[in-house]
Amino acid sequence: MHSPILAPVIALVLWSFVMWAWLYATRIPAIFRNKIPMNPAMTKSEMNARLPASVRWKADNYNHLMEQPTLFYAVALTLALSGAGEGLNLTLAWAYVGIRVVHSLVQAMVNVITARFAIFMAGSLVLLALTVRAAMVVL
């Protein structure tokens, strides 16, 4: 079975890997440049205190892509399996992916919290609309 809504699902997974690569491409050089020891007893907060903020932002965003988007995956797969992965649902799914990419770029490059919050809220509202539409299909 093929459903068009699977394309934005895969696009967001691929974007997550872009952020994963970006976080390591900045973190590993920063670790060497700042001579941070690879001490397993060092806590996450101790490590973060020694890394530049702009390096931490990429890792923070990667972690964020492992949070709310999991709801998107569940909803999109539900719509795909129920045969409702086209039309407005597909448009909402692509909108969500686009918003998450913009959120990533803002957080990774400038991290303006008010802008990030507004973008996050926009994505959340799109995801809520998609979820309500999925609920109407399956309930």
C-alpha cells in the first residue's frame, strides 16, 4: 500500500538525520578545540557548560526532533493506514514538516526564543488540526 502522506514522514526523518550530522559536525570539533575530556563521569550539564552555545543549539534541536514529531509520525501513519493520506491531510503534513525545518534552522543558527516559540506553536496547531482530522477518520 502506498499513501502520499508517507512522503512527508520520510522527509522529516531525513531532516532529523541532517540535524544529526550537523550536530556532530559542530560538536566533535568543539570538543577537540576546547580540550573537553571524554570522561564518562562528566554529566550532560558539565559537558554543555564547556561547549559554545551555538554548538549546543544543534544538539538541542536534534533532541526536539525526537519529541513532538513522534506524534506526527503516529498521526500520519494512522492516516496512511486508513486511506486518508491525501488532500488537506497531505497539505497539513507537508506544512508541519516545513515548519519543523524552519524551527530547526532558527534554533540551530540564531536561537531567538520568541521566534522559536511562535514557530513551535504554529507547528503544534498544524499537528493538532491533523490529529483532529485523523480522529474523525478512525473514531
